[in-house]
Amino acid sequence: MLKSFLKRVVPKKYHPLYHLHTRTIRLSNGLIQKGPFSGMRYHDESYSSGSCSKFNGTYEQEIQPIIENEINKQYEVFIDIGSADGYYSVGMALWSNCSKIISFECSQKARILQYKLAVLNKVQERISIRGRCEIEDLKKCLKDFKNALILCDIEGYEYELLNPNLIPDLKKTSLIIEVHNHVWDKMEYEISKRYKHTHDIKSFKTRTEFKNSDYCFPNLYYKILPKRYKSYPILDQRLQETTYLYLLPNATKKSNL
């Protein structure tokens, strides 16, 4: 009752989530504030994830050290599978040394948003935006390039697609995989098992804790909000079962993490 009453009498601009969203977008001035893609232009049209944590520079903070570790390496191609609105494909086109960026995304709406983001950052000529990625598509990509980095976020299809028995070049490819253990509780275990003889493997849990100082634009209103609201512009609000795998080919031993 009290909650409903407050919603009616308190102006919308002071509703916690509305306030945090609009404040973050406005003060970001169209730029990602920190992290590996700091300074990248962004828009308030995310697909399948919120835009606030991206503007704030804390989106998928779990793997930011990995991205920072990989971004300056000399890969011939960066392959973004499940690229959504192009946050990673555009960011890598801007800041990485990769010669080629290939982006796979099933959703036409997301591909349109991704192209807009690429144009906004003037990197549309560097990115090849494609549709759904199947085994033959990925096999061809890896045959065309000797040295590849793959980022994969495909909502549970990762075990089916990333099969080194069907795509042998995966055995010498660097991979960052978002693992959807809620789809199959053995997902991480089985993927790791496939690559244990060919890769150095590290696992990262989904981040559930944060510090108030993670937010770029704190004010008095933010400071007095309950914790459940303070996390909104910082965390990605993803399932706790989700993990990330970072796999580097044994032959290269590239990671310092």
C-alpha cells in the first residue's frame, strides 16, 4: 500500500530506477566513462542488456581484465558470436590491434543497432556484421585466419557450437565464453573438459557485489538509496549461475592473469 501511494505522489523523475537511468545517460554525454572501452561513443538503445552499466564502464566487469589483457595483442581476427548491439565488436574495432572484426548476431533488430553504433564510432568499414553462426560458418572463419580471438555469448548454445572435434582450429584459438549454467548445470565442466589438453583455462564467477564508488555520478540521492537500487547502474543483473571461461592455447601461454 505504502509503495503504491509513494509511486502516485512522488514525481516520476525521483523514482529510483528512472532517476538513476536518466541521470547516468545524461551525465555520460554519450561516452563510456571507464574500462577497456573508455571514450567509446554509445547510445541508449541496448539489446538484451541495460545501457547504464555500459555508460558507467562497469558492464561485465568480471572480464574487463581479460579484455584489457587481450586488446593489444596482434590477432588477425576478433570473432564476436552473439554480439547483440555491438558493444564488444565496436569496442574492439576502436581499440584493438585486430586486423578484422567479424560479428555474428541472430537478431535483425540487434544488427541494425550494431551498425548504428559502428557508424557512430566511425568503424563500420572494419566490422563484418553477419547473422546466425553455425558450425560451418565458424569453421570457415577460422580457416581463413591463423590467429583468432573469439568472444561467445549465445545463451546456452555454446557447448553445441564450440566443439573442437568438429572445428579443429578451435584447439589453437583464444576464447572468452559466457557460460550459461542455468541451461545445463554441467555446461562449464563439459566445456572445460573438452579443452583441458589444449588450453590454459580460467573461470570467473558472475559479480554480485559492488562498491558505491563504482558509480561514476553519485549524488546525495544516490547515497541514501537502498542497496538494491544502487546496483542498477553498476551491475548487469544477470543470473548468479552464469560464469565466464577464459581459454588460451597451451602453445602460446599468453595470459598474465
